[in-house]
Amino acid sequence: MVKVDINCDLGESFGRYRLGEQEEMLRYITSANIACGFHAGDPTVMRETVALAIKYGVQIGAHPGLPDLNGFGRREMSISTQEAYDLVVYQIGALQGFLTTKGVTMQHVKPHGALYNMAARNRELAEAIAQAVYDVSPELILFGLASSESTKAAERLGLQTVHEVFADRTYQASGALTARSEANALITDEAQAIAQIVEMVKEGTVTSVQQTKVALRADSICVHGDGVHAVAFARLARRELEEQGIQVQAFR
């Protein structure tokens, strides 16, 4: 049977804003990437999001980003490989503290935003991030853009690696995501997004904006939680995948 994980970036708020909506999202996903305070989130939101993920049996991962609250971690910054290593270790540790108080184990690490995209292209940066994850615990799983420098670096190091694909983003013929600055970067039509994830999971390809078929491995589907209809789409995506005979489950 074909299997796939559904992940979502959560805890990306401050105070108690949107926690109710997050709780609804947790009914449909299998892995949660929880912000660790650098691009979004705060200690209270981290603690409450961890508790909600445990309540719904959703596996938990750290979502480290660049130190850029105003830009939500989506603006690229010039950082050294040592800085990348340090900020990833630091943020994993912040989330791990809350998991320890609950007696649960972290499943994975998924870099956020610009850090994620920079590592997907840059071998040295990807290696620094993978090394940071490995040094914290070689049992952690690293999520990275499918067939990118991130997944290659993790695999060379011997980390369990998840090739991630996106439901609401378009792809270039190179396999890269279309830059958010481009007009056609986001998929807003639900039917188109559903068709894309079914193709990626069942066929191992994605149709690029240039209308070419690009081979890629789809271990986990990211559904973004900040859209207007995010919860409704997550519900629809999970139902459609299961109706297609695809088993939706986390890695642990």
C-alpha cells in the first residue's frame, strides 16, 4: 500500500491567537512542525501546541527558522555554516524542553521558510543543518525539499530523511519551488492542488509550470496552515488521499 505523511507548520503565532484553529488542523495531519521562537512562536504557544499535538496523536517536530520575526523567516539572510548549525541546535533544544516535560519524543526537524529554501540549494548550508540535527540525536528525522541538497546532505550523513512536497506551491522544471515573488507561486484552486498531490504520491512526478513532468519522491505533504481555508483543505486532502487507497500516517 502507498503511504504518505501530512505535515503542517504550527505554533506560528503569539499568545493564544489561532490556537483553536490549530486544534482543528491537528485532526487531519499526522506530523506537526512547531515554531521555536526565531521566526514565530513564543514559550506559551510552544507549550500549548505541544499539548494539542499529543492530544490528537500527532507526531512532533522542531521548525527552526532564521532570527527574523518581522519578516516571518521568509527573507534570506547571509549566515555562516557555523551560525546555521548553532541556531538549529538552539531551537531544537527549546522545543525539546517542552517535550521532555510531557515525556514524549521528538520525531523530526524541518527548517522553516528562507532557511529551508537556502539549504535546498546550498550544499554547505545543508550539511551544517544536517550535522546539527545528527549531533542533537541521530534518531531524529530531517524533512527537506524532495531531491534537494537538504535531503542529499541528510542521506550522506545517515539520517533518516523525508522528501517533502507541497500541495499549494508550483514547481519549476528543475524541481525547485517557484519563488513566492512570482505571480504563479501559489496554487489557490483546491481541485488543482488535490490533483497535484495525488500525482506526486501515486506517480512520483509533478507537472511543472513549464508543463514538463518532473520526477520526485513524496514522503510527506506539507499543507500550510495560514491560508483562509487551510483546515477545510487539509480535511479534503486527507479524504481524497484515503479514497485513492493511500494510507496517511506519520513515520513513528
